[in-house]
Amino acid sequence: MQVATIAWLEADSVCGSHSIAIPLVLVFPYLCRLFQCLRQFKDTKEKTTLFNALKYSTAVPVIFLSALKYHVFPDRWTNFYSPLWLLSSVVNSLYSFYWDIARDWDLSGFSRIFKFSRSSMLSNMFYGRKWVYFWVIGSNLVLRCTWTYKLSSHLRHNYLTVFTITALEILRRFQWIFFRVENEWNKISRSSLDQLLPMTGIQAEEEMLLETNNHIV
């Protein structure tokens, strides 16, 4: 069959690119997280976990459509599967970007940052430096869309480009960790503050009562 030889005839075909093992290995972590989110929803009934599961599910069609390129005729890929791959890639990138900003990093936290209305230990490193947050939001969006280099036959044939894209993805994940930790720290700080405020109110009432008793003759 001619279909079996398409991967070798493609200009961007490389050793192993036609192997079914590649998409299976790539999709495995996403499926693990998907089922983890579904199990978490079963245990907690939190709807947020379903939306998180949906985020991981959007990566599945991207991976398998990318692999399908090496197993169909070029005309079939160009006319039918390529638009589906492009659409699924855009959906996955935008959904993941939204989740990074609104959920993992907490968009409300960024609102407080720009208003300088609340601080914490980690905030001392970043709050007040707006360019840091503008950078991380903008760079995260750009780096979420680095897959677009595959649209250029010149770039996807270049091993230096592939290496650079891989290094940038490491950078994206590295900076994601910092702001994810900061968000969790802010949650802990807010929780501690909420628990402290009622105690402060009780102490204030006790002091007022003591002052009142001191004036009684």
C-alpha cells in the first residue's frame, strides 16, 4: 500500500515519526491527569475539576492528529485533517492559557497586584514590579503557541528550531512553577488572615469590657 510509505516520502519525515508508540507515549501523561481530575470530581463533587479534566482532554486530538499526518495521503491531510489539527491546537493553547492565568495563577491575584492592595512574603519579591506579571502573561501566551512553527516547512525541518522550541517550553514550565507556588502561598496567607481576624475581634471586645469595668466605682 502506498499509504504505508507516505511517512518516508514526506519531506519532514524523520526516523520513528511514523511509529504509533510516539503518540501513545505523549498522550499517556494527559490521560493520567484526565482520570485524576475525574476521580477528584467523584470524591469532591467540585465542578472545577471537570473543567480541568476538559483542559487535558483537549490535548488528545492534537497529539493523535499530529501522528495521523504520517499515515494518510498528503491530499487527505491538507484538505481534511490539517484544518482539524489547527483548530484543536488553537483550542488547546487558548484553554490552557486561560487555565494558567485564571486558575493556576488566580486572575484575581493579578488584579490585587496591579492595585497594590495586598502583600505577602512572596509578594515582596514580585508585587510592585508590574513588568514581571505582564511578562509572564505575555510570554505564557506566546510559548503556548510555539506549535505554530510546524506550519512552516522551513522551520520544522530545522533541528536548531526544534531545540529552541524545546528549551522555551522548559522555560515556560519553569516560570509557571514560581507563580503557581506564589498563588498557593497567597491562599494560605489569606486563610491564616481570615482565621486571625475573628480572634482579633474577640480580643478587642475583651479589652473594651476591661476598660469599662475599670471605670466602675
